[in-house]
Amino acid sequence: MAVLDIEMTNLPQHLEVPPGCRAGLALLRIGGRPCGQAVIRLDRPGEPLLPAILAAADSAFWEAWLKNRLGLAPSASDGPPGVPVSVAVCTRDRTEDLERCIRALLRMPDDGQEILVIDNAPSSDASASLVQNVPRVRYVREDRPGLNVARNRALCEASGEIILFTDDDAAPDPLWLRRLARNFDDPLVLASTGLTMALELSSAAQIDFQRYGGFVRGFRRTVYDAADHDPLLAWHAGAGVNMALRRSVIKLVGAFDEAFDAGTPTHAGGDSEMFRRILSAGYRIVYDPEALNWHRHRKSAEELRRQLFGYEVAGASLLTKAIMVDGDMGAVGAALHWLAREARAVLRSALRRPNAVPLSFAVARFVGGIKGPALYLKSRRRLR
């Protein structure tokens, strides 16, 4: 599938489509602002583009289109942030991805903001050599392995009041920094997240990941508060590949839990665990879909299977911590609900029901959740 970025107020006459693509996932913009998406056919030469897009556009696009036609355009500012901001890129042994990410960050108009590259337990000096002469980029080596370890190092090293996090396999849009950082006017907002779209859909695994939801959390700005959102479902608010935190988050709710995420037995979940504590402490998280980021999904089926396994390990680990450490008995009900849902998913896949995920993926998710509590305890022991 092709990945398309289409401005609906200036629709192109012709699309630049890679050879062999029979369909495309189109990000739809109005006035430069992401407002919806559509899956369209590309194997029908001569078919007008606009009707195909309008027939496939989601409801978020039509809301934005109507507001634009009525002159109710968004009033949110795209100006420079009013406080010092730092960007942190956590990386490990992926110099090709890191180079693309740095190029994207340097295209932003905010040349006064620092960029930190946190090199986590690298096996070589390749990343250090890549960025050593790049302006605005400060290299920090962190030899203790773990993504949350790298994130905590970034919180300590950063000079900005707001720290924006992205991953080395992502490429932020030019206005990403401004749109993510603009959501902190409310002193109760401790975190902001944004929309992350697929950078490419060149393999079946990448298409599958996007079809299962990917990192997309919708196209409507949402304020998450524990008053109307269960902290155990804080992962709804966004993902660590596209998030910003106040530096004071360490003092207010604590640092990232280093028993979570890549480089530990829990595989993932460090962002969701932080979001849960933010909501539980009475603070807020803002999801702003105009803060756009592009992510390179895993290409092979085996990589995707491991990723799905890791996500469920992390989810079960989060519930285990909520029960053991925080005494949240609501997590017991959430665990039972998860068990019933995933067991049904495995059965649907085994019976090859319509729209069921491949059996290997369903089993990977189920096994990950079952192993999660033991792997969380292993991670805590290793951390100690």
C-alpha cells in the first residue's frame, strides 16, 4: 500500500504512487492540519481522485470539513512555544533510522530548541559518529540498558521545561514540536501526545499493524482526566513515540519505572505506566492529533508477532503492578476481562472467522498476557 499525504483544499491532479501499489492509506489535511484518513483504490487508472477519497473518508474528516466550510477553523496557535523545549530521541544501534529522524527534526522551524540523542547501551560508536558534528544535537551515552532508563536520563539532562520524546524509527512533521508543546497552558496537564501515522506500508506485517490500530488514537483533540477515564486504560491517550512531559513530572508523580519497556523482561509499557500514574494523581493528558509523527512499522511477520507478544506482556505487567504495588483491585476485573476477550480472539482465529487475526498473532497476544505477571516480577528483581 502507498502512504499518501493529501491536502484537500489543493487536491493534486496526479498522485505520485510507488510501482505495484494497488491501494493507499491517505492522511487527509485541511489547511495543513491532519483531520482524517481514507483507504482508497489505486488500481483504477483514470478514476477521479476526489470522489474516491470522499467515499472512503472517516467521520472526523467530515466534521473538520464542515467546520472549515462554516468558517469555524481551529484557533490553536502554531507559533513558537512560550517556554524552553527540549527534544529527546532514545536510540540503540539503528543509525539509518536515527539519521532519518534527525533530518526530520532539523526541518522544524524551531532552531532554538535543543535536541538530545540518548544512546542506550550501544554496541558501537556509530550513533555518536553520526551526530557528533550536527548542529543543535547533543549526544548523551547511557550505558544502563532500557528505554525507560534512557527516558529518565533525558529528563535529567534536558534544559527545557517541556521535554518531547520520539523514537529513532520515527520522523516528526515540521510543526510537530509547536503543536505538541502548545498543550501545556493548563497547569494540570503533565503530558501531551500526538498522532502517529505509518511512514511506509510496504509489507503485509506493516499493513496488519496499521489495520489493528497502529499508534493512531483518532483525529479529535481529547483531554484525558481520571474523572472520566479509567487510569488503567491510560494507553488510550497515546504512545511514547510521540509524547511530551513537563520536566516537573519527576517531582509530581515520579520518574519512569525502569522495570518497564524495551530492554527489560516486560518488553514495553513504560509510556502507559507513566500515563496511568499521571491520571491517578489527578493530572491530565492532552491528545492533539495535529502533532503529527510518522513511524516505520516492523516489516516482517515475526517482528510483528514479537511486538504483539510484548505489548500484552506489558499490559499484564501494568495490571500486576497496579494490584501488587498500588492495591488497585479494579485491575483484577480488568485482567479477567482481558482473559475472556483474548481467549475469544484465539478461538475466532482458530475457527477462521471473518476478520479474525492470524492465529499466530492471537496466540502471541494470549501467551504474552499469561506470562506478563511473572516477567514483571523478574524485571523488578533484575532492577533491584
